[in-house]
Amino acid sequence: MAKYSKIISCGSYLPEKVINNSDLPAILETSDEWIRARTGITQRHIAADGELTSDLAAKAAKIALEKAGLAAVDLIIVATTTPDTTFPATAVSVQKKLGMHSGFAFDIQAVCSGFVYAMNMADIYIKSGQAKTALVIGAETITRILDWADRGTCVLFGDGAGAVILGESDEPGILSAKLHSDGQFQQELYVDGGVSINQQAGLLRMNGKEVFRHAVEKMGNVVLEALEDADYGIEDVKWLIPHQANQRIMDAIAKRFKIDSDKVLSAVAKHANTSAASIPLAICEHEAKLKSGDLVALTALGAGFTWGSIILKW
């Protein structure tokens, strides 16, 4: 059994189409200044017609595999809110597109916390000896479930995919993880459709003020819980990589922890909120800054609410 699982490589993919803030006043009442001031977002990528979540995921995965020098892995987990189909799992479609015919693959649905949940699950499989390598992907085409008449939500989101490969290691990698959920908050952020409810995909609905408040509180608290489990303090963290929902949320967490904002790695300006893809996209965006041995904290909150944190050594 492995002592640790450790990130070997990462890869990312963003669709070619870009919608800038300045493009949005043509379709709804908003402005570049309004969006920047409230979110820090300047643009978002939009998947092309016919471009599936599995396409985005496979492209990010191929880059991660090439960087790791691997042709295949033992396990594929795709964290997504926007699967290609109700079934089979998007992860199986990714497995096919990567030309892999062995190992096992499945999806996980924890919305914006999905990547953190998936990383924890892959870590468990590797440490238990059930897999030696795992491809963990966050991938979304979330713009397809937006109400483009609702300026409180549609300006916030974008499409994309990020992937990391975890491998067994004798050196410290993932040190601790802490996960939570509380279903009493599900009406604060949800999609108003589903197979069982109305046989439709539905559209995203959000109580922005409540989500903001809970995100700052819960994402901060769970980092401290995970750090305690790993026998570290916030002062030991070299880099904090939060879910990229809103720059103001990330700034509020940095202020709460009294840490330099430069330690909070952000990609939200260029990517917007890509749900489960946001943390791996941010990892890839700032990969050059991450040095061997750096203590890194990941944290996210998503609909449900679900929230969690992972502490790892790069």
C-alpha cells in the first residue's frame, strides 16, 4: 500500500469561444464595470456547438498524460455537474476518447466542490492499493444550464476542464482532507430541472447573497479543519487555491486569514466560475509558481451545500 498519493502532472483546456464583459450588454442589462466590481471577472469561455463535457475533459487529460509520460491510468474520476448524458458516466466517455480499455472510471457530482471530493476519493483508492495512478478531472459546460436573462447568474460562469494525475508515492503528497455537506441549504443554489422532477436539464438558480456568506465562512473553516488534521497552521500554507467563484470571496478569505492576497491563486478573471473545473484550471494557470515541497490548501463550496478542503505537498 502506498504511503501517499502525489500530483504528478496537470493539464487544462478552455474552449476557443470567448465572451468578454463588453459583449454582454447586447443581451442583458449589465456592464463591464458592474461585473468587474462585483466578481472580478472580465471574460468567460463558451463551449462550441457539439463540443461535449467529455471533449473538454479528454483534451485536458491528454495534456496531463503527455506531461506525465503515461499512456494510461488505473482510475479516471470526472467531477462534473453537466455530464454528456444521464448515463453512461462522462468518465467512461473520456476513457474511450483516451483509448484506454482497462482500469475503472466513474463520475462524481458535488457541483463546485466536485474536484475536491474527487481528489479525496482518488487518494483513498491509491493509498488502499486499488490503483497506482489516477486521472482526476473537473469538467463543465455549465453555460448550457444558464438563464441568459438573469444577470445575477449568467455573468458568473464559463466552460472548461482541468485535470491532474495522482500517483502513489513514498514522499508526502495529499496529507489530509475534510469534506462536509448540509442539504438544508439546497434551495440557495440549485437547478430547476432533472430526470425525476420534470425530465428536463433545467436552469441554474442562486441566492447570491447567501451563497457568498456561506462560501466565505465554510471554505475558511474547512481549511482550518484540514490543516489541523495535517498538523499544520494557516501560517504554514504557501499557496491557497480556492474554488474560483468570485474574486471578492477569495479576497474575503485572505482577509480573514490575514494572509497576503498574492498567496491566494486566482484565475477567475479569465475563466469565470467553471464549477468543478475551477480548481484544476487554477492549478494549471499557476503551475510555474508551485515548487516541490510547497504546502498547498485547496478549498471549495458548492450547491447542496457541499464543501471541503485538501492539504497537500506539491
